Amino acid sequence: MAAARRERASHRGDGGFFRFVVQRPVAVSMVVMAVLVFGLISFNRLPLTLMPDISYPSVTLHSEFEGAAPEEVEQYVTRPLEQALSVTGNMVSMSSLSRAGQSQLSIEFAWDTNMDLAIQEVREKLDNVWLPVEVARPLILRYDPSLDPMIRIGFTSERMPLDELRQLAEDVVKRELEKVRGVAAVKVKGGLEEEIRVELDEQAISLRGLNLQTISRQLASENVNLAGGNLKEGRTEYIVRVLSEYQSVQEIAETRIQAGPDTWVRLGDIGRVYRGSRDPDVLTRVDGLPSVEIEIQKEADANIVQVANTVRLALFGPTREPATPVDSLAARQDSMALAASTDKPAAKGGPGGRRFGPGGGGGDERSWWLSARLGEQGIQTHLLADQSRFIQGSINELRSTAIMGGLLAVIVLFIFLRSAYTTFIVALTIPFSVIAAFGPVQLAGLSLNIMSLGGLALGIGMLVDNAIVVLESIFRCREEGDSVVEAAIRGTSEVGGAVFASTLTTVAVFLPMVFVQGIAGQIFGDLARVVVYSLSASLLLALTFIPMLAALQPSADAESGRGRWSGPFHRAWLLTPLAGWTLLRGFWSTSKAFTHGRFRWLRLVAFPVVLLLLLARAVVLFLVELVLRLVGGALFLVFCLTSLLGRGLLRLTEWLGRRLEGSGRGPFARLADFYPRALAAALRHRIELIGSVLALFVVCVVFILPRVGTELMPTVHQGEFHVDLSWPVGTPIERSADLAGRVEHFLHGQPEVASLATVTGGDERASMDRETGGHIARITVRLNESRDPAASEQAVLGRLRPFLATQPEMDSRITYPVLFSFKTPIEVQLLGYDLHDLNTGNRMVMEELAHMDGLVDLNTSLRPGNPELRITYQREALNRLGLNLKTVAELVRGKILGDVDTEFRDLDRRVDVRVKLREGDLEGADAVRSLVINPGQPVAIPLSAVADVEMAEGPSEIRREDQERSAVIRANLRDRDLGTTLVELESRLSRLPLPDGTRVQVVGQSQEMQRSLNSLYGALLLAIFLVYVVMASQFESLLHPLVILFSVPFAFIGVIGALWMMNVPISVVVFLGAILLVGIVVNNAIILVDTINLLRSRGMELGSAVIQAGSLRLRPIMMTTGTTVLGLIPMALGAGDASEMRAPLAITVIVGLTTSTLLTLFVVPSLYSLLEHRGALVEVELPTRADSLPGGVPHET
């Protein structure tokens, strides 16, 4: 005994820093408390967003050329811009789109480009571009996901006309909502916009020698307010103002227009002046009823949930719920029928309308007076989209996932440790590490989003690993006879360096994420940094706070599970809700997890269990309600029964812990006896074992891995989708709205559909992936809340797509709300210079893709031609008549387009004054041919005398890629992964006999996937290298780290098999899990190799040291693996919002860590012995006690 004590003393040292920590509990506690306080303050200041701050390296230039055809836009606007910007630095690609009246040019830069400098360079090059006078200076736009509207609101009314409803939305709702803190802008669309219309008689103005431009300029010169300077009179100085703006429509009509040197004519005598409405560019409907829509954008650093709550309070009041349409379908269909059968829309009291209920929050009446005013005027308010609800749902799911994972980890600790005090110490690491991480999160400028919170949930199970190692080492020292204080000092000192190195290996794997290019690095950067922050906090707590608390343990009673936290009251109330909640959520998630894939038959087993649990929950709720109504003795009786139940559960847990720990002949005791013998057998057949594992790895990589599909990102189902519809170019917007109504009527009959919001017509600044014009419509379909949104969505789409296929002359495409700026899964790009050849190649590719399985929503950018009225001037005729071509062309253009040169002030509103010809003067091509081109001359000359006017067909749009004309064919995927589809697609395209000068390439998500996966391959190799560097530095050996790294392929054996069996494609998320595995799986191997080296350094023979180390480290390996795996199980089985982004990562880590742990226990010792002793392994004596270790050994994970 004395010799043992002297040996321990020789290894003890003075403890240094750890002695200071243990002996200064108050100082350590205050430091920890200060960190927690700052963490909580940082948490309250962190912005809440949907996704990380993603900076897409792209710029779009938007130019407008009113009245120009696509070919003129391409010639005079697009090509000059392309030539000037083609030499911009760091440019990856340049694409353009020329449509009628507008040009869009998009430049994509490398991901590491400084976009501020890039935009400055673009501006400088634009200064050297000459464009026609009619073309406004191009607008430079950048895509920013945070600029997407956070809330969309629709207003309908049966009493108020659409123009008044639009005016109310602009003058009242928009202005009030823009006052809300955090609201950046409010955009109004739909309804009818008021304007003052001056409709001139073509014959009357021609006889008087007037033209439309002259009249418009005279109106503008009459409608002015000017500053006249200052005038002094005595001691007073006056400001001189000239007030000449029109005060009424009648005053505009009385304006005198000069028709000659001494001739004046009253405007009302040559035309009609009245209040009217602009020709609508956009029509909106909510559930089939005409509406006005507003889109609300938040400020960049605003908390989206708080801003959205304030906006909903203002619009829906404190006791009203936003429109979550779940009312009966009959009421909805009756409303549509009534609207269709009457001239005036019927009131919609069903879905989408304002519903009264107990929710909604509260607040000062001043904050929701807007809701009261809207209600008084008979306006129904509909919540069309709300990002904050998806964010809040995702955050709630992440919170419950993290809590459940932490509780499962605590249960594992309690089962193994059987000490409430020890479990409590380790469990403190989880919330303390999470709270401490919020400080650096704020300093780094991050936000709370589904990625950063996912990082916290991901690291829950790993946060306790360091604390487990430190506490086990401390209690080992106490068993060897040290005092409480000395055990805390020596135990922490012995494993401090190993714990630091072990954490460093996990942290090191996230450093390569800095070098990941593409969308993957942008999205998962927040997740990686949050994991690093929380693990670093857990390391500091394990080396300071944990030994301090361990030194304060009053006695050894806590080690036996009978400490102050093991009374019946505490145990009952601790475990009763814990067990119930965990089991209920776990079984339900398990049932959902097997809905699809190769194990869907297990749902037949899980579903009855879920039903029983739901029934049990109903019984429990009934009992709770009963308890709330009882008093006195009944309440005390329920309390006693609950305590007895909790006591029984805790006794069961303690019994299970004793059985697992080895008392009696429990499972763990039998495992502890079996493992040394199995390991000895493995060492005798080490070559065969290592060869078998390598063969299994080769089989998985060569035969199974190619069967696993690939995709860029998992599809996230938000409970809504878009149906994009289009008809032949030139279809009037009113006709498009009527045709879209047929699709609306079909969707209203689907039981899964909650509400519909339709927008007909397109925004002039829409993205290049969407068409614009009156011939398009988008229906946003919101689904009823469901446990399985993906199944509901597929059920609706399964019935919708066949219906859409029966609609004549209509193209359709299904899209989803944007989380990331991703292109369509399948995009095939045709390149060439001749439009005819592009059309031929487009037809060939469309026919080939139509025969491929798994492709849906097939469409092309080459649409049927745009109907044109072409005017070809005859120069000889113009010269003979003494007319100038440009003057005549501008005269005709003005008569057709009309002119807006001034505005009418209506109180504090500005209304356009539009001067144009009467509608009857411009009906058809004959009216254009009859336009007078020489007003004021004795003999009127019609346009037909100097020009040929004919109907023709031109391109609806012209796309260009890197200054070459192009066409794009798009398709979505159904029941098929992207990687397999691309292989077949490229094979089919390579066999197509395309016209000469035309080539084809696959773009879209495939390009981004290839770029991201290639970058992640490099990050994976770099992570392995960094882990090797850390371990080589720790062991001072180049060979032993290679033995440890051999555990990495073990993890991938299980991952590849699990992905194939569960039908989970390889994506960026799975790859991130693989990178994380590199830093985790080596920890168990580090435990074995480090202990073997220590035993050998103390004179133990190689074979005995290998078996002894394996026996000693079996229990801590199982504990740390169990806490990590169980901490991730809720994430893997999660069924909440955005769970599709987290589940593949958790599955990868769980399966990889489990497989690696099982194989590491046998293969790593065998490989170590093979490399260290190349001869025959000598027979060794098996250890009689698995916990006997001379001199104290580091316990490391």
C-alpha cells in the first residue's frame, strides 16, 4: 500500500492551475456566473432569422426600354452591356435575358469575391456604356434572402371597390406598418391604381396641328409650384412661392392648349379628362376573391419573430387569430359559387377570413387600432404567408430536440454512475456550455437561425464527454485513497492534457469549413462555429468548474446513489415527466421515421404503440383536469400516488444501473467478462480480423456506395408550394386570371388545402427564372397543418398534375418557397447563335426528357412567339414627303404608348396624369395604319403611306449565356435522386444529333452540387490531416496516429450501409456529418492507444497491456458513446419544421459512431499489436479486475 501511495505521489505533482481552481471555489463560481450572465444578455440581443446571413456572389443589372421588342432590347441594351462587363474581375459566368421592354443581365462571381469592390467596378464600367436615350440607367440589384417578404397579407371586401381598397392599403395600412420598429418596407400590389386620364381625339388634334407630346408637355409646364426667392418689406422678409399646381380634374380640363401663334383650344374640347384606373399589371385573389396584397420586409438586424408578432397584433388585434383556414370546405365552395353568380363578390367568412378566438395576444389599444378600423369598414384580413411561424416552429422543434437529447444523455449518466450528485455535476455542463456559447456567437456577428441552433442541438451529447472523463479520473483517485480535494486536483491533472487534445481533434475538423466553397460553406459555417464555441465552453468547464464541484462533495454517500438528490420526492418528480415525455415523443418520431424507405413495414408495429400512447396521454390529461377540480385530500392523494410511481421508476433505474455496472451478473458484468476473452481471441487472429474489416470496407465502397443516391440539399417542406402557370404570350391579364380560376376551383376541392393566394401578371423585376407579363399566374397553396407535410403535399400534387395536363395551351411548374437561392434540380442549357437551330435542338431535348422516368413539370424557356405589329418605314416615301424617320417614329410611338409628364396632387398623394389617344382610335392594326403622321398640314398623311404595317410573330424572350444565345429546359424530380438522374440524362444527351453550331450542357443544381461536393472532399481530407497533426503532437509518434485514424473507415462502413437501407441520398448535410465523424470517432481509439502506451511505459508486456487497456476503457467508451448517440437520436427522428436539414446529419453521426465504436474495440488493438510486435503474439493472462490500474491512468475520450 505504501509503495502504491509513493508511486501515485510520484505522478501527482503539485497540480498547479488545477490546485488553484479547486482551492478557490468562490472565485471560480463568480467567473462562471459572470460568463453565464453575459451569455444570457447576448442571447437576448441576438437577431432571430430563418437562415444564416448568406452573401450570394452575384449581381443583376435591370434596364428598361419601354415599347421595345426583345430583339431591339438585345441589340441596343443587352449586347453593349455584355461587351463592357465581360472583363470584370473574378467573374465566373454572365447570363442575360432580353424581354419586351426590359433587359436583365446577371453576373456570377467567385465565392470569395469582395462584392462591394465588385459592384464598384461594375458601376465604373457602366459609365463607359452608351445606351439609347429612352433607356434608363441600369439598376444594380443584389440577391439577398433577407429581402424576401417576411409576411404577406391579403385584404378583401364585399363593400369597398378595388381602387378604394388599394388606396386604403397605400394611405393607411402601408404608412402605419412602416412605423413599426423593425419593418423596413411595405409593398402594395394588386387592386386598381388611380390615375388622371386625358384621352384625346386623334382627328381633333390632327386638324389643329397638335400632337400628343406637345399637349403632354404643356400640361406639365402649367402644373408647377416654384420657389420665387425672398422679398424684404420693412423688417419682414417674405418667402415668395408660385402656386400653380392643378387643384381639381375640372381645372385640368379647362387648360388652354396653344394650337398656333394666336390660336388656343380648351383641353376638354379635344379630349376627355376624368379619374380612372391604370391598366393593371398585377391582379391578386385570395381564395377566389379579388384582393389587394401587401408584402412586408424586415430590417436586416431585426428579430423576425418579434416584428411579425407586432404586425399581426396591428392587423388582427389582441383577440383575433390570423387567417389559418381550417374551416369546412363546404363553406369555402359556397362562397366561391356565390362570388361567381353575382356581380359583386360575396363576403368570405370561411377560410382565410378573420376568425375570433381566444388566442392572439394582447396589447395596448393603440397598437391594434388598425385592426379595428379595417373591421369597421368590412375588410377581411388574410395571412397569406408568414416566415416567422416557420422559424418559430423550427426553433421550438430544435429546443425540444436539444432538451430531449440532453435528458437522454443524463439518463445514461445516471444509469452508469448511480449517483445523483455526480449526474447533477455532469448535467450542469450542458446548459452552462450552451449559455456560454451565446457570448462568442454575438461577438462573431451570427444570428439565431436553424443552422446555428442546429449546431447547439448537434453538440448536446458531446458536451458531457469532457466532464465524464474528468469525473471518472477524480473518483478513480478517491478509490485509490486520496482525499476529496487531492483527488480533484490529481484526477484533473492526469487527464487535463488528454482532454484538451481530445477536444482539439473534434474542433479541428471544423476548421476546413472555412475553405469550403459554394453554398455549403455559406450555410453550414454558422453550425460549425457554434459547435466549436459550445465544445470550447464545455472544455473550460470540465477543467475548472467540474473539479471544483467534485471537491465540494461532502461524503462518499453520493457515489452509492443515496445522496441528497435521491429522496423519493426528488426522484419521483425528476423522472416521471422525463420518462413520459421521452417515451411519447420517441415512439411517435420512430413511427414517422419508417413512413418511407425499406423499413416502412415497421410502421405497422410502431403505429399501434403510438395509438396506445396517445390513449394513455388522453387518460393522463383527463386525470390532470380532474386533479385541478379537486381540493384537499384528493390533491394530496394524487401527489402521493405520483411520488410512489416516481419512486418505483427510480428504483428500476437504479437496479438497471447496478446490473449494467457489474454488480451481480447483469448485462454489463457479463459484457465486462466476455470482452477480454473476445479481444484475446481477436489478437490471436488479428490478420484475419483486419483483412475481413478491410474487405467489408471495400465491398461497401465498391458495391453499395454507387447505389446510394446524391443530391445537393434535402427538400425542406414548409407546408406550402407554388403552382406557376403560363399561357401563350400575348394572353390578356384578365383572360389569364379567368383561366387560373379553374385551377383554383380544383384546388379548393382538395381536403389538404387550407388557402390559396393567386397573383396574375408578373413583376417587371422578377428573377430570370420566372417569366413576366399578363400571360402568367402563380397560385400559392397553403396546406392544413399535418404531422407529415411531405405526404400531404405529394397527395395534392398527385391529383393536381394530371388535372393540369388536361388544360389546353397551359404550361405549369411546381416550385417551393425559397430557403436558398437554388436553381431547378434539372436544367439543360442549349447554346448557339441561330434561333432556328435553338428551336430545333429544344424540341429534340424536350422529347428526350419526356421519356425519362422521375421527371415532372417539364418546361422550356423557348415559348411560342410574341405577337408583334411590325412597322417598316419606307425611306424613299419619307424623303419624297419631306418627313424625318426618327420624328415620325417618335410621333407614332407616343400615340400608341401615351405619355406621363406630370402628376396631380391629391392631398398628400401624387397621381399620374396620363395623356393618350382614345381607346376607339387604337383598335387593331387598321387604326395604327390610319394614324396621322403630319399634324397641322393641309393634307393629312396616314402612316400607311410611308410604312408597311403587318402582323408577325417574334421571340418572347432572348436568353444569352456568356454572350451566346441560349435556351433552358427545366424539370423537377419525383421519387428519384439527382445524381442517378444526371448520369442517365448525360448519357441520353450525348446521343442526340443536334444541329451544327448548337451544343448542350447540364447546369442548375448539378453544377452547385459538383462544386460543393468537390470542396467538401477536400475539407474531409484536410480534417483528417489536422486530426493526425493533433494526435502526432500528443503521442510524439508518427505511427500511433495512423493506428487511430484506422477507426475512420470503420465509421464509413456503417454510414454507407445505413444510407442505402434508409434510402437517404448523399448530400451536403451528410458530408458535413462525415467530416464531424472524423473528429469524434478517433476519441475512442485515443483512449485505447493512450492507455496501452501508459501501461507499457510502466513495464507491462504488449499483449497484457492491450487486453488490460481494453478492459479498463470499456466502460468510459460506452458512456461517452451512449451520451453522444442518445443526444442525437431526437434530432435523427425529429418530425418538426426544417427537420429534413438536420436528420441526415444526425443519422450519419449516430450510425458512424456506433459502428466505429464496435469495431474500434477489436480492430484498433489488433492493428496496434500487429505494428508493434510483428512476431507471434504471446499468450497473456486475462485480467481478473477490469478496474485495477496501477499508478492512475488518464481516462480520455
